Amino acid sequence: MVKKICIVGPECTGKSSLSSQLATHYNTLFALEYGRIFLENNDKKISNNDLIYIGKQQLNIEMELLNNPNIFNKQFVFFDTGMWTMKVWFEWVFDACPTFILDAINAINYDAYLLCYPNLPWESDGIRECFDFNERVKIYQCYLDIVINTNKPFVLINSSYNRYNQALQFLNHYF
């Protein structure tokens, strides 16, 4: 059965690059982060309704991936951020998380986590807004609490030069 690997962490920590690299390495698919797609095509100021829409679209992307027959014979499938990111951002920005996000997290039931530490240089790309290192560390702490409490395998991806190899070592060790 395919293992669902969720890559989480604050912005600008290499999640998207790592998702793509790992999917290529394992000849599998990965779910894109819909929030990035939305922000690249819309006003950068997000309302609660926008975040709900983004959450629903992220869920659709993930469910489509899980129902894709091309993953059934694969060892892994990767999620660039996943529904946990929706939970973190709802709570960070609006101090509450809609029930459908929590239900989606339980339904998808990721098998393991790659938690990216914010030790890469922050780069402005027109949509990133969390440039303060201390704020990024606080967001990282939210993710750390989450992955610890899932009781699923996780690894802290903190190499500033070879996150890809750190991820491969973890995946090859646990699976």
C-alpha cells in the first residue's frame, strides 16, 4: 500500500522543491500546494472565505491524488504542505480552524512527516510574507507540536545544504 508522506514547515523552507525531487526519485506523484496557486493568481490579502476556498481546493487536490490509479503500485506519494498547513494558517491568522479541515486530516491519515526547519534564507517571491526568522520559528513550533502528537514517524529536515539526502535516509530507514 502506498505511503502518504506529508512535507510541512514554515514558508521558504524547501517543501515544494523537496516534494518534486522526492516524487522524481521514487517515480511517483505529489500533491501541489493550492495556496501558492491561489496567491499567484489573486490579491495577496487573504480573507477567511479565501482560506476556506483554498482549504477545499487543497483537499480536492489531495483526494484526486489518492484516487489516482497511477499511485496504487507506488511506494510513496508526497504532499507539498498537506491539510496540516491549512490548520496552522487558519489558527495563525484567524485563531480558529473549520471542522472540515480537521476531518480531512483524519480522513487522509498521512503515514509520515518531513518537517522542514526554517534555516534556509528567506526569499521574497511576491507571495511570501513571513520574513521574520523568529516568527518562522514560532510557526515551525506549531508544526513540531503537530507531528509529535500524530504519533507517526517524522524527521526534522534541517540541513541547509542537503535536505534531499536527509529525506531519502529517513524514508529508506522507515519504509
